Amino acid sequence: MSRLRAESVDAPAAIALLNEYMAFRADGFPGGGYQRSPADASAFVPPVGVFLVFTDDDGVDVGCGGVRRIEAPAGTGVVRFEVKHLYMRASARGSGGGSALLAGLEERARGFGATELVLDTHHSLDAAGRLYARAGFTAIAAYNDNPNATVWLRKSLKRD
């Protein structure tokens, strides 16, 4: 049975998946200009964040991702968390694991008091874009200066 588990980004399983993710992004980045940015372990520790590893039905670690608290626009009352380093191995793509991982990250962010999730991505990542759209993310203006990003997305977590 597949499952999500919290890991330190310094744990061997997380390091292996993050290295794969960074290599995948660098290999497929248009123009070859991908800039690697290591994950800051302190940003993914409750209650300011969490890093999850997704394990498939065979007990193999096949995906990862994290959420971390970031500054929201002043005076908005928003508690903003950012999705980072969402990755599924090619062997696990299309299995629903990415959706489960994203939902698990959203659940953890809500538990930390988040009222909004944001993320940045690149327009060339079609499958990721479809995943985010299905999960309810919508386009917003850039909220950071990530040189690897061309698309910025947001999802409100406020309950009506």
C-alpha cells in the first residue's frame, strides 16, 4: 500500500529523490540554464514546513515534495505556504501518486494554519501544470524571482 511519510531533507531517501529531481530538471530545462537550489532543511520542519516522501505499493520511494511557510503580502492576513520540489520518478508518473503527494502537502499546510498555497513552476512541465490545475491552483503574478520559473500559481485554503 502506498504511503506518505515525513522525512528530513537531509535523510538519505530525501537526498536521493532531490538529486534525481534536480538532474531531471537540469536535463530537460530549455536552454540548459537550470539553476540548482538545495533544500534548506530548517524550512521543512514543523510547524514551518514539512518534507514528504511517497512510497509506492511495493515499498519503493518514488516521489517527494515539501511545503514551507513564506512571507505573504503585508496586511492581507494570509498565512502563505509554498510547495517545493514536487517530484515523482518516471516509473510512478500517471499512477495518481503526484495527486496524493500534493494533497498530503496541502493537508499538512492546513494543519500548520495555512490559508494559501503558492508554487512556481516552468511552462514546459505540462504534466505538472495539469496536476496543479486539477488541484485547484490558478495563475498569479510572480511572487519571487526564481530564475527557473515562468509560471506562478496559487490556491486558497480558506474555508467558506
